[in-house]
Amino acid sequence: MDQNDETNPVALPERPKKDSDAPEARSNREKSKLEKAQKKSQAAKQPKPAPPTKEKVPNVPAAPIDPESMFKEGFLKSVYNEKSSKRVVTRFPPEPNGFLHIGHSKAIAINFGFARYHHGVCYLRFDDTNPEAEEEKYFTAIEDMIQWLGFTPYKVTYSSDNFDKLYELAEALVRKDGAYVCHCTDTEIKLQKGGERGTAGPRYACPHRDRPPEESLTEFRAMRDGKYKPREAFLRMKQDLTDGNPQMWDLAAYRILEKPHHRTGHKWRIYPTYDFTHCLCDSFEDISHSLCTTEFQLSRVSYEWLCDAVEVYKPMQREYGRLNLTGTVLSKRKLLKLVEDHHVRGWDDPRLYTLIGLRRRGVPPGAILSFVNELGVSTALTSIQIIRFEQSVRRYLEQTVPRLMLLLDPIPVIIDNLPDDYVEDIELPFSPKDPSFGNHTVPFSKTVFIDRVDFREVDSKDFFRLAPGKSVGLLKVPFPIKATFFEKDEASGLVTAVHADYEKPEDGSTSFKKPKTYIQWVGSSPAHSSPINAEVRIFNPLFKSEHPDAAEGGYLNDINPASEEIYPNAMVEIGLEEIRKRAPWPEEEGEKDVKKGEAGWETVRFQGMRVGYFCMDRDCDGDKVVLNRIVSLKEDAGKAN
């Protein structure tokens, strides 16, 4: 701006006059202002009404999700509406060639739960058509896991129950010219289907496709009677090679396997495939709703084709999105590699997401079903992070298990101004929120233990626990203690003992300055068998990344070396003995009918105050106590003091 602008201001053009600038308009505005001022003065003289009172909302946890919501709405409701059978019959048909994992829990919950919700029944049918991969331990473990999740099969059946009937239908299909014996190699069959992803050229028929039915029937019986070795002959269904669906490209119905079957012995050398067996066994058992994952969506066409071809009842197949967990692996082959190479203790290692691993880790069956229900059911693949699964488990445990004081790395605190034989019983609740859990007593004595993280040699303003010259409360103990000095091992640099005074007023009064913080502790009293010594296993993710398979060098290169931390000298208060006798915690699902004192180790669950949720491990033996961390406390991630 030019300095002359201040002394020589620019003249602005005159503002044009509006009608409101007229004398009559100004008079009306002044009159209106006067009326408003009078009304305001009169209102000020009136007493003000009392402000509305806000109703105090009780601090209670949110209502749990309806455990049947997944059947009342969405995909499963529409499936039932599509076929509202008078008698709902479903089935869960696992292959007995491995241990079930977290993904199977969704299939179990859907098939058994759908039937139960609609007052129907659900079969457990073992799809035992491959004797080369099946073992008795898998049959037992699968049935055990279903019971653990709280379901009882209407009947336990086997695909092998129907081998004779399946064979008769296969012969009938051949006679109808609906199947033929093929002698092509795997490579030739792949080329007939267009090669990998259809890049090898157009599809074409097998040269054996047009052989007379009588000839195929003779060859099929020759397969049965031992004329051919494995992979020298197959029975293939004569479907529709012009269909765009690969599940209609003459699928195999029977193949030769020379290993004896666990139930039928050496009776059979030929075994039906899944594509031939599954729909027919569904039909034999009068399944109303055949519920499976979307990977079988294309198979629905061949499922219905075969039922029609052999003229049997045709169940309704519908597909839902499977459950996948990121940050781990669920493939049987990869899990087997982890076990065989001793990266984990076994199939039930708590770091695995097999159902037996989750059970050993202490995850309650009800928490798994609650998690599945929270996710809901649709046709989309549900890919969930481990952290979300753990959040769901944590919410479940927060309301259902008792609380104990646990020290991972204990150090003794010697209270010098108490007599050597001093012992005082301190009453503690098992739950600060639920009185029905009851109370128990623990001994407070001259020597107590605290966790090493609760003491610092040098105090600071942001530290609120024990330090020289500072007072701290011991949970539920009447008066605080003040640290006076500490002992230290010079070689290791670790504090070996803290000395303190009990700040009980000498005049016998009960008034004292309340400390800023109360910490957990465990008293030393041989008469009370306190403390209980324990080995604590803290489980962290087995893999370092969200997608182990995508790691350079494969999933084995992504293994987290710190996936397990062991605290061999941990301590827990004596309340553990009472909750062990009262287990299971909680009494729900497949654990609700267990007799007291007969529950498995993993049902002894509790919250270790400020540390996490824990259960006892099956490695417990005699006086040896081993604890597994189920999940951490939600406060852990952001808690600094």
C-alpha cells in the first residue's frame, strides 16, 4: 500500500437507497424492537423452570448377541424359506484324514445349529472313501470336537455303510449309458478338459466315451475284481462336455485303491469319489438341506445331475462362504509339516488353530460359537484377523471366569515391621462384578511376593507402583506398604528382595492416606500352601505376518521365533485350588454336563489380574502346575504403568 493512501483516502461511491431506508420503514423497525425488549423484560421476571433431570444409566455390560441370530435372519433364513421342510435334516460330512480347525467350527455350527433351531436332526457322516489317508485317531477327534462344541449327532454314519448300494447304482448308471470305463492317463484327461485353465485347446471327448454300456460294465467289474492296477482304469460319468461348468466334464465316479479299508477290510479295491458319493448319501439319509461352502457351488449342478440320472430323491444343496483366519495356516499339509518338523508340540499345540489346539489353549467352546454367530452367514468368504477372534474370546471370558492374582516374575517383599509369624486372612471376591462367583481367602504375611514390573529401583513421576520411599497398596490388604530399601545381585543386576514397612497407624486408627495404586501380590505361608508355583506359557502369533504363505521362501520362513514365552518361576494365589474344584469355567456347551472334579485341565480358566486370561495345561502333573495364556487383557496394548 502507498503511504499516501492514509492521508488521501479513496472516495467510495454512494450506496443506493432501499425502500427500508425510508422514514416509515425506520419507524416500524424501532417499534418492533421496543416490543421485543418489553417481552424479554417480562420473561426475565418469571421463575426459570428446573432443568430436566437425566436418568442415570446403570453401568452394565451390553446385552450379548442372540445366539440364534444367524438362523433368524440373512442367508440361513432365506435358505429355510426356500424349502421350509416339515422335518429339517442336515449333515456334517468331514473326511477323517486330519484334525478339524477353526474353519470347520462354522460348518459344525451351521449344520447342527440349523437343524436344532428348526427342531430337526443332524447326522455326523464320515466321508471315508479314501483308505489311504484315513486314521482312527481322526474319527475319534472329530466326534470329540463336535461333542465339545455342544452338539450331539442324530446318528453317526459312514459313507462306507453304503458301499454296496453305491456300487449297485454305479452299475445301473453304466447300463443307462450314463457312465463308462476310461483308461486315459492323468495328462490325457487334463488335455481332454482343455489343459491348465483351458489353454491347451478345445475340450474333446475321451476315446472310451462311446464304448457300449455292456463293455463298460464288464470293464467296471474287472476293476472291482483286480484286473487293473491303480490309475489304469476309472469309471467316469457321462455328463455334458459342452457345459461351461467344469463339474460337468465327465467326472470320475470310481477309482482303484489297493489299501484295505478300516471298516470293510479287503472287500473292495474300488472306491467311489466324493462327487459320486456325497449327493447319493445325502439322498439315502433324506437330507432336506445340504449346506456346504461356496467352493462346492459349481458342484451343485453335478450333484443334481447324478441324483436325477439314477432316479433318487434330490436334496437341496446351498452354499455359504467359508471362514478363514489370516495370520496362520489351516491347510492339513502345512500343519503336518509344522508338527513333523517340531516347530510346534503337536496337533494340539495352543499356537495352532486346530480345534484341539484351541481347546488346549483354553478357549471355551461357547466362545467359538459366539464368534461364529457374531460374524453371521452369507455367501462371501469371511477372512478374519486373529486379533478379532481374540477380541471375541476376551469379551466372552470377561463375563464367565473368576479372577486371581498371578505373578509372572515374582520378587519377595519383606515387611520388616511385622512379626515373623504374622499371618492375616484377606478375603477376595472371585469376580468384582458378579457376587455369585463367591469369595475366598488368601494369607497376608511378613513376606509377600509382587511382580518384578511393579518395582523400580529409581522412582519417577510417571511410575505409580513401588519404589524406595514410595507407598503402594496391596489389593484388599487394609493398609499400604512403603519400600525402604532393596537387595540386588551384582552379577545379574537383578533385584533379589525388597524391604518395606507396613503402614498401619500406631494409634490403632483406621485412617490413612490412600495410595494412588493397588497391585497384585501373593503371600508366603507354608501353612496355607501359599504360594502355588507355576510354569506360565505366554503364546504369541506363530507367524510374523498376516499372510504367511506370501512370505519370501514360504510360510516356514515366516515363523515367529518369539511365539512362545515361558516363565518357569511364576506364582499364583491359592484361590486356584478352589476354582479347580469348581471347574468347568464356564459351564456351557459341551462342558456343561461335566461332573465337578472330572473336568479337563483346560476348563480351569481364570483371569490373571493385569496379565491375561489363563487355563491349566495337560502337562500339569502332581504338584507341577502349568498355565497357558488364552488371550491377553485388552488393556495390555496401551498400558504403560
